[in-house]
Amino acid sequence: MNESDEDTAGVFRALADPTRRQILQDLRGGELSAGEIVDRFTISAPSISRHLGLLKGAGLVRERRAANRIYYSLVEERLALCVGGFLSAVCPEQVVLRRKRGRSAAKR
Amino acid sequence: MNESDEDTAGVFRALADPTRRQILQDLRGGELSAGEIVDRFTISAPSISRHLGLLKGAGLVRERRAANRIYYSLVEERLALCVGGFLSAVCPEQVVLRRKRGRSAAKR
DNA sequence: TCGGATATTAGCACATTTGCTAAATAGCGA
DNA sequence: TCGCTATTTAGCAAATGTGCTAATATCCGA
């Protein structure tokens, strides 16, 4: 119903896969190259690459290219806003979204 | 990696579908019978029934049978703990999980 | 420019998901 | 018990998702 639905859909679809959730958790410690991520799993590099592409498509990670490598890092705000937003919509009593300072005045 | 992983997996898989997310949001206003839920969508009753079964399997809704009907309602805590827990694991800075009083002393 | 390393894209196989219709089950009231 | 309503179960077709191997970019150093 609300404008961010398609947005949200991509994020939740991305979160449906356990490998992708684990990648996000691994990225919590800071950016990792594609190869470093591959090393943390037993599945093939192309499969990981596809997962990363999906996460990027959902806006949950960004990439930085340096030399031969591509470094991936979390887009934390995106995750927090989409998932936290949904959570707040369904059980607002149970969660508090911590707003980013300086941006919260803008809307609503 | 942590014990609640399988648990979490079921919840995120359940949340991957937009119809199911909408059902959860609709249930926010209180319990609804299966038929009332069907009326809110354009897809068939059997399809809704399956979505409800999946949500129940994930522990996100409970059912109450009364007469001819089956009433579904949210299990808010389950949603908050699973999803909020993941969110806290990935971007702890951005979200606060509001703990249920009386149960929080147990672990740590 | 060649070689090796890093990653992604292509293409295929297999499993899962989702929707539908038809049929079965359950409860209630006459 | 019969019939009506509410809901789920069965079974099937089409779409999606996920993993693999082979092939294709890209970049850097010698």
C-alpha cells in the first residue's frame, strides 16, 4: 500500500536466503572483497557472486572497486529503514527505530 | 551460527512473500477469520489458506477455532525477536529491541 | 603484451514456491 | 441427518531461485 512496497519487497526477498543473511552479518565487521566472502562459504564463487548481485540490487550492500578487487560493504541504513520500518508497522510496541540525526526532520 | 538459525530461516522465508507481509499488517488491528482475510485479497481462498499455514508454521500467527471459523492473530513477540534480533546482529546501532518485561532477566 | 589472479556472466539442472480448480473436512442449525 | 457455510487438502502448471561448471571480462606486474 505505501510507496516503498516494491523497495521493501526486494529487501525481504534478499533476506530470504540464509547465505545472504550470513553475508550481511559478515559485512558487519567492515568491507570485504568478493574473494574474502567466498572463502567464508563452501559454495562456489559464481554462486556467491550472484548473491552479492542480489544484495546490491536490493540496496543492502554497495561495492567499491580497487585494483583487481571489488569490496563490498553494508548499507546499514537501508536495512534498518526497510526491515525496521516493516517491524514498526506490524508490532510498533516492540521495536524502536533509532533515527539518524540530521535527516529526521525532513518528512512526515 | 547461533541456535535460532533454523527458526530465523522460517521466519524470513515467510516474510519473503508480499501477500504474507500484508496479512501480518492486516492482523495488526486484531484477529481476523480466514474468510475475512480472503476478502482483503484478490487471490483464491486456498492460496490464502496456504499462506496462513506457512505463517503459522513460522510461528508468526496463531489460530483460534470458534464455531465454523478459524481466527488468526499475530504473534508479535516472535516477529520482533526474530527479525529484530537479526537487525540487531547486523546493524545494532540503528535499532533498539524493546524487551518484554519479566522475561529478560533469564539469559546472558 | 602475456600471464595470473579476481570476479562476473552464461547456460543448464533441480528444487521450491505460488497460483488455480476440484474435492474433502468440520461445524451448525433445521 | 441434511444441507449450508467456512476452510483446508490434493494435485497440477508455471514461474522463480539456487547451485554448478565453463567461459568471459578486468586489472596489474614483469
